[in-house]
Amino acid sequence: MSEIFDTDKKIRLGVWGLGRGSSLIRTADKLNIEIVAGCDINPIMQEKFRNMCPEAFITDNADEFLSYPMDAVLIATFIQDHARHAIRALEAGLHVMSEVTSFMTPAEGVQLVEAVEKSGKVYQLLENYPFTKENMYLKDLWEKGFFGEFMYGEFEYLHECRALCYGYNTPNRPAVEPGNTAHSWRSWLNFHYYATHSLGPLMQITDLRPVRVSALPEAVALPGYLPESGMSKPCPSIVEMSNGGLMRNLTGAATGDYHAGKRIWGTRASAESLGHDLIIKTGAAGKSMDLRVQPEWPALAEIANTAGHGGGDFWELYYFARQILTGETAPWDIYKSSDVTLAGIMAVRSQEQGGMPVEIPDFRKKEVRDRYRNDNTMQEHFDPAKIFPADAGDDSLRFNSLMLELIQDGTLWRKVWDGALLWKNIKNDTGKVSVLKAVEELQERLENIPGHVAEAQALIAKYPGASAVEALKGIMSIYEADLSGDLAAKLQQLRKELLMGK
């Protein structure tokens, strides 16, 4: 008997895409989920999965995978393949939970919605951010009428994932292979497509759907991304919700990011959490009483606290298993998944039209789906396999590994020298200790920096105009310092001056 569900029935689950997919495995056993199969084209991911699930069937062949005896599939493949792979799984008679986002074009969305309807199977989007302890607590208060009517919100998912353009999202960040090609989608994706982690929590808390979006284009990018990368900038949009309230949905890359910032206003109370405790402002007026609160899980706290993404990884698996085992509907069905996915797609379109408001269609309605059935428009992007000239030599194969080194060294370099500049004005010892730790870490890595810089300069000189070279120039600009001479002596002198309070 399961410790959660009152049944011995097991859900035999296959994982398609073993990077992100593997990270959900550790909570599966508690939820009557048995991991029986895995599929991935990458040998590194296969080996990682084999270590976690040694008895599971593992293949790189989708047909073999889908024909294996199982009940459900977790889709965690490349983002541009989610809809196609989900439809294949549904047609194979399998329940589906899909990583974000559900699809990349409205036409794909129509196909997916109708495949779910035809199959009669459970479909759930693996959107975990609505299920943090804070967000579930806020939803409970919202349902009780505590906040009144939704007026305005600001939710943020800022994730500066420069390194993920060049390395796999696994421990120790191995470089993408071959080393002169960028990541399949993280290198180019417009961050508006990834609207779900910020819009999703607001939708879950208020039970409203987005109906219209406006997004102005952003011109300033962080250095070190490939040219024209959509992942390199903040991507704010204004979203109109179904009750007429508005939210600012902020995704993208920025300095000093955080993944779950929020401020939400109702007609009776408001709340905020921006890197600190959850504060609820009460009194139904501008002059509020500000109360710092400690949210509690609605149930199953001990298990949720052990899961990733603030407990969200547990809850998304829990709701999926619960619907299969008991029939109780999970929060993120295909229609809600379409709402949040289409908000991102239409934000991209608004951005391309200079910020013009764009409708977010409701795919619950067949007549609405018919309008978008042949709409295959998608973001134009560069080919991640062509960031060097076709005749580039073997030296280009070092690009991804070199970029990962330069990113780590360059950002550490900035922490040290910027921290030194601010030293006299740092208010507390914690901040000064952070600067000194950065100095020590840079000292340990220092001997490799001149070689990395020289290697980057050689590639820049040899392949002028290549996209990869522009990324190298960008990350090199972070240093903004004289890298000649005895760097170890310079750093030792800096440490001495900091300790003396200079």
C-alpha cells in the first residue's frame, strides 16, 4: 500500500528526455509511480539515468520506447519537440505529462488539444512554480476571499542561463557536443516562450486566464550570448487577465536575477516576495499593516519539502498520479496548459509588431481553434550547428568548453573587483566575507585564465564574423581589466588591502 494513495496500483512511467526528466525520479516511488523506461539520444544522459534506474529499459529509439509496456510518459525532450512527442505518446495510448512549454505554434496547439480530447488520457503540464509553499498558501487565501478581486500583479522568472547555451543542464555542466555547436534551443529561444514559470503562479492563485498580451522589443543584451539570442535579454510583457486585471510578466536574463519574485494586489489586500520573506499587506487601503508570514503546506509537508523547485516537483507528480489513480482532475489540464503556452507565443508576436496587443485564444472552443488550425508561424532563429564557418578547423571544437570556462572566470573576476570597489561601503561582515571568498576562489582558478584568454583571442582572430566569435568577444568584455603581468601578485595585494580596510 502506498503511503499517499489508498491503492497498490502502480503507474508504469517512461521518461523521454533524461536530463530534466531524471530529476523528477526521486519522488516517484512515494506516488505509486514506477520508472520502467527511458529514452534519450545523448549517451551522457543515458548513463546518468542508468545509474538512477538500473533495471529500466533504456533506448535512443522513440519507436522502441513507445512500444515498451507502460502506462504514462514524461516528456522532457527539446522544447521544440514537446507537442509532437506528446501526440505520439497519446496515440500510443499513454497518459502524458509534459515539460514546459506545451507547443511552439498555435497549429501544434490545436493538434495537441484534439489529440488529448480524442485519446481520453490524462495530460498535464509540468509547471512546478505554482506549487511552491508560498504560492499554494496564497491560493488558499485567495479562494477564501482574503484578497478580494484581482487588480494587478508583477510576477518574475529571471534566469540568466548563459552557460546553458554551451553546456548540458546536468551536474558539472559538461560541454555540448560537438563543441562547435550551441545547445539545440537554449541558444536561440525567445524567452517570452518561457512565460509559464511567472504567469503560471498568478493563474493558479487567482484561477484567471490570460486574454491579451503586449510586449515591447528589448534591445540591450547581456554579453556572452550568441548574436540574436532570445535568451539574452529581459522579456517583459503586460498581460490582461479574464477579469480585466493586469499583470506584468517578466521573464528573461538579467544581472542579479531571481526565479520567483512576485507582487500581487487585490481589492482587499496585497502580497509580495522579492528575495525575502512573504509579506502580506492588509487593511484594504494604501496605508497597510505589513505582516511577515510563514506559509505552511496544505498537506504532505514532509515529502514536499524534499522535492526540487521548492516542492513543486512533488506536487506536479502528485496531481498527475492522483488523476490517473482516483479520477480527480489535475490543475494543469490541456486547456490551462494551452492558455499559459499561448500567452508566451502571442507575446513573441506582439514584440515582433512593436508591442501591439495580441489576443490570447481560448482553445476550449472549437470555433476558436479553427481560426488557428493552420497557424504555423514561429520565431525565426539561427541554426545552432552553424555558429562557425563550414570549413572551421578542429580548434573550433574547443568553443563550448572554453565558453564555460570564460563565463565562470569572468563572472568571478567581476565579483572580486566590483566587490573591492564597494568594500568601504559594504554594511555588514557577511557581505565582506562574500568578497573575500570570491578572492580565494579566483586565486585557485587564476593560473588558467591567461591560457583561456589567449585561446579565445586566437579564435577571434581566426574566425572573424562568426556568431561564436561575437559570443567570445562579449564574455571577454566582462573582464575590463589588464590581464598582463603577475595576476597572482595583484590578487594577493588586493586581498591584503581589503583585510587592512583600504
